[in-house]
Amino acid sequence: ALSATYVAGLALSLTTCAVILPGWWTAERMERVIAAIALIGIVIVATGWLLLTLRGVVLFGKDVGVYFIEELTLFGQGTGVTFFQNYGPFVGPSTEPLAFATAASLYLASRTTGIRRLAAYAAAVVVIAGLVVTFSREGLIMAAIATAALVAYDLRRHRLNVAVAAAAGFLAIFALTSLMGVVGVFGRLDLTAQWYGQTAVPILMNPDHTQRGDVSTPSVTPGQGPPVATPSPVVVYPAVVDLKTASSLDARFSLWAAALAATEKSPVVGYGLGTDATAIVPYLNGQDARLQGVTTHSTFMRMLVEMGIPGLLLQVWLSLVAAAVAIRAIFRRSSKAMTVLAGCLAAIIFHELFGTLIFGGFGYSNFLFAALTSILALSDLDRKSTRLNSSHANI
């Protein structure tokens, strides 16, 4: 069923990009796409704050809107500054849309005047604030990359938008200092329990969504009647836990090593779509056993595990094609709308190194990867066709 979902999503992505986009793409509609991206970011932040006021809801069996209350740290020491880890209506952080919305909002601000410009800048501030409190280092870098594309466009035109440059610089510096452990966050479980109640703590602390809380596990002895429910042990959590005060690269290296070990057993066909997290479990031992149930945190490693070496080569090829059209759009004389979309595509390609995306699919970033590659490629072909027609006319 999961494989069928991936295939259906891939078919939808390719059909949309190959059949619909060529006849639909216009410069005016690209403006609407960018405005929609900005609006998505605002909706995510606003929905997150709404869920905070509701103190979480259960949706499709998942606890949605239950977030850590974080405390900002400097060099590993608490500062007393606390805030909610708001990432909108998601079980886990989905910071890619916020990264894209940052660049989209700043683009809209540079293209408008008066009250609309103020509204666009306000939207950018809200989205950046929403991204910062997630404390997603990958999301911050993605936002910096997408926004830097706008800076590159301005420099190409020998002018600089100070607000855009300042936003790109802030995002890059914040991401760098967090990766170096200069700034970080503690999870204040004591404050979280006060806000949501005690049930929120095991929800946040147990990464396995199917084994959260105080669940009774049946225990059966052969020949001695029906099973007897044995209460699971009560776990006592500390008041403060270390969420992100150091780099997570060590954990990723362990996951990637496990992915390579798993691939040795099935290098040609892999383990099948959707098996990324489970296939590497036998190869996570010792201290790395704590990572069992976690994905490989790399699109390329995911494709290697799920689809073998042919799948990895396919993903590398797709990413190189996407990178080529993004670079051309950023550093050649493309429109500003094309440049911001190219920046978003470049951010997605970077995220492939540290996130488990898949080409196509029904996910936001997955579909956007296919759509932006197609849009930029079509734009490049259109520009080449225009130049060719002009040359023929001159002849």
C-alpha cells in the first residue's frame, strides 16, 4: 500500500509537470505561485499558534499541536528565555515550507509598495520567527539559501535590498552558531507539563508514535488461562532535557553507516519503498541502538536502502539535473520570480543531503522538487527558443 502511494504520487507529479505546466506557465502565474508559497508559511505559523491555544488536539490518532516549551541556551547554559516550538499542524517539524515562505515573502515585499510592502515584510518577520522557534538547523540553512538567491539577483543588477541581505545574513549566522553549539535549546518538560498536562511529556519524549504513554502490555503464560495485562513501568522524566545544544552530525554518520551496511545485503533491488527506517535497525547497535526507528536522514541513503544502487544513481541524476537548472536561473539573467523559485529548488537539493525526501510523492517538498525543476527547465527552453527564433529572423 505504501509503495502504491509513492507510485501514485510520482505519477501525479510527473503528469502535472509534463502535461499541465507547459500550457499553464506564465510570468503572472509564477507571481501567484510565489504568493501561495508565502501564504502557506503564514497558515502554518498561525495554525500552530491556534493549536497552542487549544493545547493540542487528536487528529487521525495522532497528538497534533503538542510542542516542547524550549529554553534558549548560550554555550550550553540556560538563559531563562523560553518559547514554544511551534511548527504548525504537524506531528513532526515540517520547516521546508517556512524556509520557502521566507524567500517568497521577501520577494513580494521587493515587488510591491505602500501597505502591501509593509504586509509582505510583516509576513516575512512572522515566518522567520516561526522558523527560528522550530530550531531546525536544516530549515534555517534552507531559508538562507533561498533568500541568498534574491541577494544574488540584486547583486547582478548592481543594487542591494538591505532587508533581504540582512535576512539572509541573520539566517546564515543563526544556523552556523547553532551548528557550532553557541546557541541551542533545552526542553523544559516542567513548563510543558504545566501547559499541556502530564500526558504531553511521554508523547514528546517517545519518538515511536505507536508506543507512547502508560500502555498495558498483555503477558501470556501457556496453559494458564487468558492473558493478564501487565502495566508498563512508569518512566520518570527530568524537568529539563537537552534538545539541541550540539551538532547532530554524529548521529547522522551512524545512520549512514547503518544504511551502507544494510545495502551490502541487498545492493541491487534494495528493501522496497517505505522500508528506510526499519531496514537499518539490525545495524544500529551499542550506543547507536538509541537511533532505532529513525530514518537515514538523507535522501540519497534512503534511495540506496529502498531501491538499491540503481535507485541511488537515479536520484543523483535527478538532483544534478535540478541543480543545473537552478544554477542557470540564479546566475544568468532570469526574472526575479524565476530566481526566487530557483533559490527554493537549490534549498531542496541541499535538504536532500540531510532529509529523507523522495522524488514526486504527495509530500509538499517532494512535489515542489518536481514542479520547480520543470518550471525552471521550461523557462530555460522557452528563453533558448526565443533566442533561436530571433537568430533565424536576423538571418
